[in-house]
Amino acid sequence: MAAPAVDPKEPKLRTTLAPLPTTRRGYGIVLNASPKGDKIIYTNGRTVVVRSLENPSESVLFCEHKAAVSAAVFSPNGYWVASGDVEGNVIIWSFPQMKVKNTFQIAKTINDLDWDADGARIVAAGDGAQKARVFSWDSGNNLGEISMHSQPVISCSYRKVRPFRVATGSEDLSVNMYEGPPFKYKESYKGHSRYPNGVRYSPDGSKFVSVGADSKVVLYDGSTGAVLKESGSDAPNAHKGAIYAVSWSPDSKSLLTASADKTAKIWNAEDLSVDKTFTFGNDVLDQQVGALWAGEFLISVSLSGAINYLDVNNLAQPKRVLHGHQASIQSVAIDSKNGTFFTAGITGEIARWDFATGAAQWLTGKGHGGKVVSGLALSADGATLWSVGLDDKVRAHKTSGLVLSDEAGDLGGLPVSAAASPTDATLLAVVLAQEKLVLVRGAQVVSTLALGFTPTALTWSIDGSNLVVGGKDKKLRVYDLGKDAFTAQSKTIDTHDKPVTSLRFAPNGQALASTDMEASVYVHTWDSARALQNKSGWRFHQAAVKDVDWAPNGERLVTSSQDCHLIVWRDLKTFNGSERARAKDAHTDGALFVRWWDDKTLLSAGGDRAVKIWDVAE
């Protein structure tokens, strides 16, 4: 059967800027590398991320899981990936095609996975009637019994040389070894006093290691399971906190560990002496929860989600740190003149991105104290980035630096949306859930107007003389700007059938695009007659339209929707709705934001926590 034809007008994905790994305090995360050691694979929500280590802006997302993914690992040949989720499903899929081969219900939950040397068998660890299983990758048939654990299995590892073995670490504090296939219980170590968070076989199979929340590192004979060496927190230079993850060097001579004591360490795998200690900051988010030794790359992951490229020649400063977002992106601000854009996350972080390289850097400082940043806005001259948060504050940050401003203004309520004046670089408008419209100059509130309805969105006219506010009551209202204050509404548009979600004026100021919670887009011509141009309403999305933006030349419009799609509307003269191009499934869990970077390029962000860049045909 021939593949369906591709519409040449559809936006083409150029770059995916991946989210960071999902982390939880008190838990380690599973990191894995491609066989060549050039790619890292990790999980975020329902997404599996495969990312180039040399060029991290080269990444792909696998989004077929229906529940949060907990582990993903490459097969030995690199052509397949096994990923497991918290509902106990394991999906086998091809890479880079990302086509699903098989899906198996293995357990109640999956915590860890590993392949055998031939890529024919998989061990999965978690919870359920069976705490772990070894099964055939193509049929799902059991290959023995992983027994003798009374609590969920946290970690597992498959020996890659004969005779084959499987090692497991469990919440019952035991580390077990099994021989097979078919696999059966062989040995158990019960020397950990707290959870053995990581169990890993060396690449050459001569040893395996367990690391625990008790700060212990234990080495075992790879074939017999006999304990070879132990090191606890009282050993010289050892970890003083829980060890969450461990990874072997490719030559099986060294170990890399990550700990709650905010360090990562390299250990000699013969005598368990510490060769190097990498130090991080003093914040709880500097705890190290993931470790990966992939070829020439030594990687650790902080509790914040930051991916650290460790430098053996500078133990206090990584070679590189990847920033971004672990959780939902709440706002986007574009500064295409300076080649940057800003994003804000649900956990309060603000990142500045370089459009050309895809590199992100967090702005440092207290900011909104970890509260949701519900809106970002860039001043007309690009010198100021405003942020408003659920701490009821507004802050004005200098875009020339990477430090959040300590100065904050009290908004007097919860901000819903914010918009910067297009003509006055010191002016910001904010609408509040408390039915208020607030005018801010710098970082100080200069006036507040009671609205009498719940606002949902706002936008300035191109000349900065008035403001349009959309409401939960489905109406649009216009407010004229006086001297540091808005006057009472001057006009009302009553067209929408659902609460308004977004508003945007065309670059020429003559047309206003507005969207609502129904799957439709409305475009209003801004004149005295307030004539509705597209009578059909453009009802081509299948869920709430979340955002709308005009191309800089004013000739096209783009919308993003909870239905996961982007639509580029090409006919803004006769408003023929069939003249449209769709980027299908642009973002899992909804396409939440979309902006034109220039007349041929789009930037979008979605519920998958990723930022994507699209090329748009003429």
C-alpha cells in the first residue's frame, strides 16, 4: 500500500527542543545511551526523549505511551527501544522510525528495563503479581521466574556475556542474582540498610554493582554473585547521602555515581576508591539523581532536571549544562530581532533560548519563588522582560543579563494574562482573575480598573492607544488608554459562543484575530462597523483553540489547539477556510502556544513540554 501523499504546504518540523528528564525528590532516574554512546535516552511524562549528546538540539520524541514513562533503553544494536510505564506496559519500537513493534502488559508498574546481549530478551522490573519478568521481545513469553522479592523491584540489569545472569535490587532491601535462561533464583545480598536504588552489570560482565540510599557501593562477582568489595559513607571521600544512580565506564574499570549529597563521583572498580568528586551547588535542586557514562561523555542529572556534562579537568564546573523545562510551559515571549525567545514553566523557572543553537539558559535568582509564572511579555524595545506569577507579583527583568530582578510590584490579585505596550517600552497591561485590569509602569502598578467580568485574554492595538480584553462571558471589550490609566470600555463585540482564549491584532492594525474554547477561530475587521469577515467561523480544530498569531507580513494566520494540531490559514482576503495547512499532532497533550518567528518560520510549545521550530512554505 502506497504511503499517503504529503501536502507540500504543511509546516515541516525543523527542530525539536526537548524537555528535561522528569525527576522526583528521593528517587533516582533511569538514563541510557545508544550503543555508539552518541545519544542519551530518558523520559518526561508520557514522552520518551532521544537526544544527541554532541548536539542536544537534535532530538526526537516518542509519544505512544498512555501513562507516564518510567524507563527506556536501547537494544544492543541500537535499532530498537524498550520503554516501560507506570501502568506496567512495555512498548517495543524501532529507532529512528519510531514505529511500534509490540506492546506487552508486563506488571502493575515498570521501574527499570534491560536487554540481553542478543537483543532477543528483556528484563523488566517493577511491581505486581511478579515483581520482575524476563520475556521474549517478539512474543512476550516468560523466560523463567524472577522470584524471592516481597516488595517492588527498583532496578535490574542483564549480564551481556555468557553464562547469562540477571541482577535485581528491591524495596525489600535485597539484591538478588538469577541464572538462566530460563531464569531461577541463585544468590541474595541483604547488606543494604536502605533501598538499593541502582543495580548494573559491567559491560564485560565480570562484575555487577549495587548502590543504595544507605550511601553504600557494593561490588559482586558477575557470575557467582559473591560480594567482592563494599564501601560505605565512612570510607575516604565516599558519598555522605543517598546514592540514586550508577553507571559503568565503557572499559568496565570505573564507576560513575550520583548522590543526594549534591556530588557525582568516579570510583575505581577494583578497590572502590574514589578517583574524582564533581561538586554542584548548595540548593536541594542540586542533588544528583541520574548518572550515565556514554562513550566520551560523563553525564549527571540534577533534581532540577539540568543535564550536566562533567569535566574531569574541572570538578566544580561542568563543561556544559542543558536547561529547559520538566513540566508544562506556561508562557512564551519572542525577541526575533535579537535572536532569542523566553519561556516560563509551571514550576516558576524562566529560560532564555538562543534560536540559532537551541541552547537554553535559566535566569537565576529568586524570581516568583517557585510559583507558576502565568505570563511573559517583552517590552517594545526588547530591553525588558516582564513576568507575572501566582504570587500576585509583577517583575521587570533586563534581557541583557541572566538574573531575575529582585524588584516586584504587587498586582492585587492573580494574573491571568499580560501584554506589553507596542509603543511605550515602560508600559504593561495585566488582567486579573479578580475582574480587574491593571496598568504597570516599570514594575509598579500605576492604575487599576474594575471590569465587572472575568477576563481571559488581552492584546494592545498596534498604535498602543487602546486595549482589547476577552472575557469568560464570550465578549470582547475595548478600553482606551488615557494618562497612565484606562478609561471605561468604548466598544463591545459580541460574537463568540464560548469564552475567549486568545487575541492578536494584525501588523497593519486593521484586523483582530480572536479564538475561543470551541474549536473555531474568528477574525474581526477592526472598523466602525465591526464587520465579521469569516462568516463560517473557521471551525476546523477539534478542541479549544489555545493561541493565535499573525505572520509579520500580515498575510497568514496560525492557530494552535488542544487537539494537538497547528493550522496555518492562508487566505485572509476572501477568508476561504479550505485554504489552510495543518501540522498534525504537533504536540502531544495539546499545542498550547504558537508564534511566527518570521514570515517562513513558526515556533510552538505544547503539553509535551517541548519547543518546536517549523518551516512554512510560501
